[in-house]
Amino acid sequence: MARSTTIMSPSPTPTMTKPSRLRSRITSWVMLSPASTPPYTPLPGESTLFTSSPRIAFALSTPAHYPGKQQQAFSLASTSGLLYLTNRRLIYLPDKSTPQLQSFAAPILNLHDSHVAAPWFGPNVWTALLQPTSGGGIPIPPAGVVEVKLTFKDGGAFDFHTRYERVRERLQQAVETQRMDGDGQGGAQRVDVGNVDLEELPVYVEEGEGPLIAPIAPTIQQNGRMGGDGVRERPRREEVPDEAPPGYEEAQMAGLQDELERREQR
């Protein structure tokens, strides 16, 4: 399984020892490079597809509503930072790092059930469930997932979500293709996501034997006839009588007269 990480502080000690510094560097899957743009070192084949506006708030916690066993409370948060979307990962860099949170990165295929909430008041919030892995710096709860929340204080949540879903769809297709071509196992671990083509897919159009609704033109053509010279003849109109229809009393009198004549003939 791909890894999702955040830099966690080592065990509290009076001074940072050399082994603990090494351990902190190993658990960080975002190699920071402040002098570059973006300010991190990309992975092989990684390219940045989206950079958010400033003031993105970040929260990582055990989901209280998620079904399962009682979970030990866990949370990390930052009130402001920048969000990056690459063809491999989702990366968050806080404006002010802390010993608990210096950076956050999650492989895209480790994120699930993402959606945007648009409250009546306040900024839009993007939420997803994350599957952390052993050694990634995030404790794995009994339910197996933690909740990621990104608050877009200056807008852009739906734009980010659209791009994220597009990238994830391409990566998921690559995984499914790998499973079909291989032995059905391996999944994302065997896919080189850096080489996945992220071009637009053609619009899917379901093919059938014919249109569900008959065309209008043939129906209209049935109202006329073709003449011998190939010229369509106009349909004949029914002749309308010039005289007005008989009234009720006249019709009744005519009926009585007919009845009297039949009786006389008997």
C-alpha cells in the first residue's frame, strides 16, 4: 500500500539526538526545498498540477462518525498553509510549522470518499478519508482511516475537487488495467503513477441499435402522398358544409315525423 505521512515530533527529550533527527527525516515523505517553486523536492516523474490560494486550513483527526470500534483521539491542525496537487500526491505545507506538523503528504489512491461541503455561512470545506500506513507518521486507528479536512478560506474548493477527481480517476483506471492484464493482485503498488497518462478521456456515449425516440421527419412525411411525377401531393381537406347544423328542436321534430310514418306504414 502506498504511504501517507506527516512529520510527527519524536519522543520528548531535552535535546534532539542524532538518531531521533534521522528518524524524523525518514518519516518525512515531503522533502522541503524553500528556495524552489514549489518549495519541495518532487518524486521521480512527479509534476505539480494545482497550487491553492493562501490561507488553506488543515485538520487531520479520527472520524467520530465512522462506524467501528472506539478510537483513540488523534488530531493535527494548521490554520493556514498552501495545498498542492500532483500526479502522485496531495501535499500540504503549513505557513508556520510546529514540532507536530511540518508537512503532510498523502498518495492520491489512499484517499477515499472525498466531497465538498458548502455551508450557508463560512468557507467551503473539502473532506476525505485517508488510509494511513505503518511507518508513515500517522497512527493507524482501529477503523483503519483518519479524516482529512481542508478549509478554503479564499475559495477554490470546487476547482481543486474537480482536478483531484480527474487525476484520481486516471490513476484508478491504471490500477484496474494492471489488475486485468496481470494476475489480479498488486494493485497500486505495481503501477508507476508517474507514467500514467492524465489526458482527457473521450466523452462516453452509450451505443445502441437505434434511437430511443423515432425521428420527427418520417412521421410528418406520412401525411402526404407521392404523385406519379414524384411531386408530393398535399393531403385533401374534408369539405365543410355551408349550412349550419340543425338545432335540437328541429332534430327532435324530424325524429317524431319519422316515427309516425313508420307506424302508418304498419
